Amino acid sequence: MRAVNLLRGGQLSKRMLMLRALRPAADGRPEKSTAEAAYRGLVDLNRRDRAAWCEVMLYPYLDEGLTRALTALEHGLPADLRWLEQLPADPDLRAWHRVEADCDGMPLELRLADQGPFREAHGHELAAPLTVERQQEWTQALDAAWTVLVRRHPWHAETIAAGLTTLVPLLPNPDGTEVSSAARRAFGAIAASLPDDPVLLALTLVHEFMHVQLGALLDLLPLHGPPTSARYHAPWRPDPRPAGALLQGTYAHLGVTDFWRTELTAGTGGERARREYDTWREHTETAAGTLLESGELLPAGQEFVTELREAVRRRPPSA
């Protein structure tokens, strides 16, 4: 919880700095008035209602939208800032469906983001706006998954409750397999199709929020150097990956390994838990070793991945 609060504070600072940077970037451009009005509107909101300002500033896709705008202006291209004009009014946050789950006194509050800009950053086909029936299906599925997390994975449940605010519904793959995603510049959000199994939905929440946390940490503390042309084997993918992408996958799969370790220890996962735990423990430990030998990690990254490898080596009780 404390760590997630630190990451959230970093995101608030980063996003306000990006808004400030938008003003000089738009000097002499038609976008200047919109950038100025948005900045001043948010400064005023912060004075009047700090909680409302935090909610707007942590709109998951603010980072993505500002990055696109700043990149366009830097290259002398027009930047569409129409979405920014309405940001202080909080349009999407009010329109999104709210889902609330509670298990043993621990609440989870999420928004189902089935409309609004920049959600395509998740890289998968977006589901259509939710019908009442589909919203109820998501509500029931999240309630069941939340029970799994609270009762068997309380550490992950506390972290998710503290930092996850938004879920974007996706369509499954054409072959029916489920998909999920975390976007690098969408702190607080994940995207997923709806699985039938509450255990798999619980695992998706853990896996994707691990990505979200690492992205926010990298905004505060670089763990590897600038991108290079080198590519490394990722045991869970057919294509070699750059060091940064391999680090993301390795950290997320630490969460997957921990999830199946706990399921195995609890005796609730059967043979599936044993199989998944053995697979992901081996994959994650191998990838951590690759990163440590890559020469691309900074000192903080070396320490981070060393501790990650030690964590993944921790075996469940033999019982």
C-alpha cells in the first residue's frame, strides 16, 4: 500500500510537469489557448478540491494523451487537444460504469472504461460499449475474482485495491482465447477480455497490475540503460526481446509465479497449480538470469533483478 502511494505520487508530479511542458511547446500554435486553459483549469481545481484534482490527474490515459500531443508539437505537427478541453470536467470518469466488490470487509472499486480516447494503447481489439447484461457479467466475474484474491492472495489484493482504478473490456482473440494488457502510459488501468474462470481473472488482475507498477517505478528510477539493438530470449515468447521489454515480462511473471505458488500451497489449484507454478518459476528465473548477464542493467536494476530472482526461487512448502 505504501509503495503504491509512492508510485501514485510520482505519477501526479510527472503529469503536472507534462501539462506545464505543453504550454511552451504550443507557443505560437493554434493549440496554445487550449493548453493554457487546461493548465489553469487544473491549477484552479487543485486549489478548490484537492481530491477531485487527484482523480482527474490520475485519469489513466492522461499520460498517453499528453505524450502524443507533446510528440506532435515537437515535430511541428498539429496536436488534437479537444479531449484536453473537457478534462477538468471529468467526462469519461463520470460516464464509465462503476463496479464495486467486497470480500471480508476489503473493498474493490473499479471503472469499466468502455468508451473514451487512447484506450487503443492497450494493443488489442476493444469491446463494444457495454450493455446492461454485459455490465452485470463483468460485475459478477470481478466479485468472484476478488474473493479469490482477498482470501488466498491478500497481499496482491491490498496492492490492487490501492492502485487499480480502471478496467478496459477487450474482445477475446478470434480463436476464443482470452487477452489482457497493460499500457505503459496508463497508470491505474489494465485491459482484459472476460474469462469464464474467476481464478484466471484474479490472475489477470495480478499479472497486469505488476506491469502497471513497474512502469510507474521506471518513471521514478531507471533500472536499465537507453535502448540498444541487442535482443534476448524470453522463455514465454517466440521472438527475442529488448532488455526493457524482457524486464517488464520478468517482473510480471514473478507475480504469476507467486500466484500459482500460493494456489499450490493452499491446495486449491490441483494439478493445474503444480504445472503452472513449475513452468513460470523456471521461465522467470531463466529470464532474470539473462537480464543479470546482459550488461544493460544499471546498479539499481542489478539489485532489483537479483532480489526478483531470489523471490522467484522461494519454493512452496512441500505439504
